[in-house]
Amino acid sequence: IHASGFFVPVIASLISVPVVASLICFIAGVYTISELLRLEGREMPLISAITRHAASQSELYGFAVAPLYFALGILLTLLIFPSPVSGGAIAIFALGDSAASIFGGFIGKRLPYNRGKTLEGSLAGFFLAFLAGTFFVAPWIALIGAAVAMTIEYLPLPINDNVLIPVFTALALTLLV
């Protein structure tokens, strides 16, 4: 699900940023209603099933807010930063964060200062973030963007990284373009 964010800037370039931003807001609203219903013991057919399969154990007992942070990070990046910077940052975030989570969850040596992250997950995230970024920006810019994204991913920050990674990566890319 997280990796599908890669397609947001592609779709935005085909349709338009305002239409895609409106769709993100609409989907976030439907998701919020679905979560509120789920907490009351009722379900929204398709969305509740997806949430049940994608949510972590701790999210199953409360409002699963991570998808809203994900939507907010992508939405802010799409609206604040111009293309191709927004596309590069969103792609770096979506694929880098996904790869770090997948590879880090299966294998890996825990990193110092943030025991929730692994070396293998961070390296896989960096590599796929770099590759994703090259679809939108020059390779050397994607390389720096991937480094920024994985650094933010590693840091134990008080604000959700689903918001911070795309926004700060886009800021870094803006300074380079």
C-alpha cells in the first residue's frame, strides 16, 4: 500500500495536481469514517478489510492514524513543491520507506540510537529510494534525496516520518534543482 504512493506524482502529471489533491482528501475522509465505524464495531466493506490486513497489532485496537499521516505527507509535498521536485520526493519516500520496512522487518541487525531500525532495511530503503527518485530527477539529486530520506527515517523524531520524509526530502531537492 505504502509503495503505491509512487504513482501519485505520475497520476498528478496526467490529470492535474488539484484533482489528485482533491482525491487524496476524499480518500482520507472516507478512511476516517471507516476507522470511526470500525471502532464502533461496524465496517465499511472494502476499506475495513484492507485496514484489518495492513494495520499493525497495536493499530487494530485504536484509530489507525498512519495512513492519514501518509496522505498528509504526500498532499503537502504535492501542493507546496513544484514538479519534478514533488514527484522525486514522493517517489523516494514511498519506495524507500516501504523497502526499509519490508527488508528491515524480515532480516537485519538493529542500529544504534534507534533499535526499531535495521542496517539491512536502511540500505534497501536507500537503494530503492534512489532508484525511485531517478524517475523524476537527475541521479545525483536522487542520491542526495535518498540520503536525506533515510536519515529522517532513522532519526527517532517526535513527528511522524510519513509527514517529515516527503516534505524535508522535497525541501532538500528544491535546494539542489
